[in-house]
Amino acid sequence: MMRTKLLAAFSLLAISLASCGANRAGEKDAQDVFEITEFEIFEKPWAMEFDAGTGVLFITEMQGSIRFRWPDGRLGSVTGVPKVDYGGQGGLGDFIFAPGQDSSKLDSRIVYLSWAEAGDGDTRGAAVARAKMVCATDLACELQDLAVIWRQPKVSGRGHYSHRLTFSPDGQFLYIASGDRQHMTPAQDLTNNLGSIVRLLPDGTPATGNPFADRPSPTNQIWSFGHRNILGLAFDAEGRLWDLEHGPRGGDELNLVRKGANYGWPVVSEGKHYSGERIPDHATRPDLSAPAVSWNPVIAPGDMIVYGGSLFPDWQGQVLIAAMNPAGLVRVAIDGDKAREAAFYSMPQRIRSIAEGPDGAIWVIEDGRRGDRSRLLKLTPRAK
């Protein structure tokens, strides 16, 4: 059953945890801007997605579970989820619906999901599958006819899978974020799909019109490259694709993604290596695509949306980012090909994922690291 209560005493805890504190331009406590309503607790959540026809919210948990919440608070679960390689940054990842499914009855849907998949020896890589989700009851759904349509190469390590998914606004193309897996140099090597954004047809076939379509697979999948760890993918109202990336030690990025563009990692960055070793910045290589905006100190992004709702009309067309360090929401205004941070709303726990509800409310879920409670929260405008 739904457990709802308004959060209190938000301010002191938020201030104590926000590392940039009062030095951050435009910073406000989230409780001063939003009415914040708390719902259920989830275990290691990673992604959220609303079903357009019913308003049901689906949430992935990294250990390999998919749970969903009806608007009236009923909770259900999805079975048939593939085995995931859980550990580090790996596990169950994104979950989205194929476009054009708006039935008011939750009976069957075509869905896409990503996860970390084990390979031979101490290797693993992200996988993406298409499946039919069949719901026998309102609270019990099953993934059927699951077929893997895309994979990363299997390499060592448990980081930087990225594996965010989104469809183009016309529904014709599936975009997949493929991280560098913390191996860095593959992001500049077009013979693999690491450190890239790939563009596929809904069945997983490389899309015609890709910049390297005349080359062998997997090069013919690639739409852009030179990326590090992409944790947000979203289209704006003009049909332009934006990505959100973790930098190294500094240098988190929001990028306007262009066909065939090289975003420079690890050749350039606005941050440093964790060892402290300097990386040349983007100004040294004007031939490589620079970010629309970057952060140093970091925001440690977890997810993003381009807001289009009516509850916050002044924010339409702006980017809202789930931030983990400092914990909160970042609002970014877009001006042509450039962007700027417009506001930061501090919160008491790291925010992993963000979604826009059917009524324009903003839904977020906490990161849940180190045993923290991963609360599902709904944000609406605070009455003035």
C-alpha cells in the first residue's frame, strides 16, 4: 500500500550534505520550491519510466527486479527478467516502452531493457533486449519472447556501462548510450562500440544514414563517439538529442549530440584524471566537439529529462538533472547550441533517476548507496 507523507526538516540535512553549499549560484533548498511527497522504498533503483496509456510507473532495481506502481498506489512486479551481472556500477539498467503504445489497459506492451551481462572469465558488458510484456493481472506482468538485439564487447571491470535508451521522437530509431567501460582509449577507436552513442532500427539493425554506415559492424552502429560515461539521453522539443556524461575528476558534461561528432574523451576533458594528472581541455582541440555546459566541481549526474509539462510552465524546454554529488536537482536552460545552469535544488540524498509524470509532476528516486533508503518522491510546485 502507498505510504505518503510530506517531508519535513529538509533544509538542515540538505545543507549539511550539499558539498557546494551557498557558493553555488542559484542554489535553493528543494523544500522551498517543491511540495515533496514520499512514497515507497526501493532497493538499488536505477531507472524509471511511465507507461503512457495508464500512468503506471515502472522502476528497475539493479539486482535484477522490475517493479511498478499504479497511480492509486498498488504495486506490482515483472517476471522473466534476464540474469544480470550485479556489482559495481553493473546490474539491471534502463527500461523503456516502444513508441505508439497508449492503450488505457495494461495488458501487453513491447519494451526494451538493458543490463550488465557476464562474459567469459572476469569480463562483462551491457546488453539490450526487446521483449513483449504480458500482464495476466494488474499486478503481475511477465517478459516473453525476450531477444537480445545489441551488445557491448565483453571487457574487464564493472563500471561505465552507460546503457541508457531512448527513441527518436518519430519512433523510427533506437539510441543506446555505450560507455567506455573505464578503459578510456576504446572511445576513440571506431572498430568497437564503446564510448559511443549507437543508432539502430527498433529490431537492432544498424540504421541507414549512420555516419559510418558503409563500414563493417559494429562501426556502422555508431552515431557519435569520444564519450566517457553517458547516464542521460533525451530529445528536446526541436528533435535534437542531448547526452549527460560523468567526467573524471571534474568535467561532467551536457552535450548536444551531432551525427558523426567526436566528443574528445580521453584526449580532452574539462576535468583531470583521478590520479591528478592533467588532461588537455577542449579549447586545445577545436576540431573536437566541446560540451554545451560542463561542471567543475562535479554534479555526479544520474539521469536527465527535458521538461515539457504544465505544472512548471517556465521550465518547459529546460533540462532537469538528477544529481548525486552534491545531492539534488540541477536545472539547465538551453540557448541554441549552448546551455547554462539556471538553478540547483539541494536534497538530503543522492538522486539517481528522474521522470516527468503524466500531469507534469517531477518524480525522482534516490540512489540508495551505502544502505541509504531509496525513496520514491513526487515534486509539485509549492504554494506561494
